[in-house]
Amino acid sequence: IGLTYPLCGFIIKNFGWRPVFYTTGTIGMLWCVMWYFLAYNTPHEHPRISPQELEYIETNVSSEIKEHQGMKIPWKSIFTSLPAWAIGVTTFGRIWIHYTFIMQGPSFMKNILNFDIQSNGIISGLPFICSYLASVLFCYVADVLVQENILSLTNVRKLMTASSQIIPGLLVVLVGYMGKEIITVIIIW
């Protein structure tokens, strides 16, 4: 998505809106063809895996995973688990914000901040690119926190989940109160 918005803005500005559908459709079809030929359900099914790589994967799969294959899904435990509900609620909030950016972001950039289509595409794509870069950075920070015994794995997961949900939620609300302070809005965005 982070690259699609700028690409579509460029195409619309220079070639009109119709080529956007052909371009993104062609990219989607190529992705599907690549996925069909390159992705497999298990390492055993992959035709180009070396015996050494297959052995490495099989010896490093957790015995816990091997023991629980074919186990029935404990639906009652899942639906009565507070951590499962917490994950569900935070995931709902994250997806809500994600779709707010996808659906309303470009309209906000056009109608409120008065950006042209190409600038709109670039700025609407930035949150997704920044999100990717931040996830790489925070994964590294999380690893350091666990490896240096600063926080337990459970506490790192709670901290990262909470901060990745609460901070963006507050920032989205804050954008609504910034008016036409374009630089501030873009930084918060």
C-alpha cells in the first residue's frame, strides 16, 4: 500500500485514471503467478529445496509443534481466554485505524489539506512505509529488551502491542483537532 499510493498518484497525474486499474491489476496477477510457482505448504513439497536445508528446518522445528500437530482446536479455551480477547480487541482497533488511513486518508488529503493527486499519493503512502520501517526498528528493540533480560518476552509483547495500538489511535484523534496546520498534520500522520 505504501508504494501503491505514490504509483497511482503518478499514473493518474500523467496518464489518467484508467491505467491505474490495468497497472495494479497486472501487478496483482504477476504476484499471484509468482506466489503459485514459489510458495508451498510444507518444505517437503518444495521442488528446489536442498536436502541440507530440509534437514535444517526439520531439526529446528520445535518438538512442541511436532507433538501438537493434528490436535483439535480448543475453541472453548480460546473464547474464554482474556489474553485472546485482548488480542482480538487490539487487532480490531489496529485494523480500524488501518482502514481509516486507506479509505479516508486520501479524501482528507484532497478535500481538507488541498493536495494535488501526486502529492496526495506520496503523503497517503507514507504512513504505511513508516509503519514498515518502525516495525523493523521495534522488532530490533524488542529483541534487545529480551536478550539483555531487561523485560520478559511476555512483557515485551504486552508493551509493543499496547504502544503500537494506543499511540496511533491517539494520533489519529489528534489529527482531527489540528485543522489546516499542514506540517503538523503530516508529521502526526
